[in-house]
Amino acid sequence: MKKTILAVAFMAIAMVSCQDKTKDKVEDATQAVGTEVEAKIDTLTTKAEDAIDSTQAKAADALEKGAEKMDAAAKKLEEASKK
């Protein structure tokens, strides 16, 4: 009977010990995943900002070219109307 009680007590202690280790491992894994997610978000944010800046620069160039073409067309119309 004493051996059975000691065996049950030992198993209970082992289970409690394993639960603590498991909790620690889960906490470590959670922190690692959180760090990875933050790094990915930072990378994606940087890439998105670069893409937006590039698109804005291209749009500005396109608008300038369009404005130049409109000015040239306006000058042609003005010259044609004088004739």
C-alpha cells in the first residue's frame, strides 16, 4: 500500500513538473512567434511604403508629361486660330 501511495505521489509530482515546463515552452514559443510577426509586419510596411512612394513619383511624372502635352496642344491651337 505504501508503494502504491508513493508511486501515485511521484506521478503527481512528475505531472505537475511537466505542466510547468510545458507552460514555459508555450510562453517561449508565443514570444518567438510574436517577434517573427512583428518583423514580418515591419518588412511589409517598409515594402508598402516604398511601393507607394514609387507610385507617387511615377504619377507625378505622368502628370507633368501630360501637362506638357496639353501646353503644346494649346499652343498649336492658338497658332492655328491666328491663321
